[in-house]
Amino acid sequence: MDGAKSQNAEELTPDSSAESALTSTPGEEPGGLDLILDIPLRVSVELGRTKILVQDLLKLHKGSVIELNKLAGEALEVLVNDRVVARGEVIVINEKFGIRLIDIVSHAQRIRELGA
């Protein structure tokens, strides 16, 4: 009879497999978040874009200026594997450049961009 009671208690417990997958510790569940933590991603920041002819590219030298399609002060795009995931602005800390994120692209926007 004790076996029947424990079986009924297990049946009444809500299925929390999705929640436990996110909170599992290494080696606990094969479907946990730890599976993807070591996947390398290419992160880049785009100031702007331009098209340039090869002959003009060969004429570039130190001090040359290349016009981009964005205005000064306009938000930069943060890309992960060539997909925009955030926008930000340039900051300087201790003479090193960084980016302050000002907008994170929503999940719905990222899905829409996949279809484009």
C-alpha cells in the first residue's frame, strides 16, 4: 500500500522538466542549459556600411576618411553570428573603447528577421 501512495504522489506532482532543465547543475540533466554554454559565437559591432570600388580601396592610405551610411552619434549595431541582437553607443573607459547597450532586440523581432 505504501508503494501505491508514493506512486499517486508522483502522479500529482506537476511536470517541471522545462524548469529543471534551466536550473540544473552540470551533469544533472542532458537537456540543460549547460549543453550550449561552450558553443563559440562571433560577436561584432557595426559602426556603419559603405560600398567602395576596388580602385578606390587601393588608393586608401593612413589618414583616409571613408564615409559610412550612418550619422555620427547614431546607435551602433551589436551582431551575434551576423544577426542584430542589440544596439548601443560607444563609451571610453580608461582609454579603452566599449559599448553601452541601449536597446535589446526583442525575441519577436529576431524571429521576423530570420524570415527576411
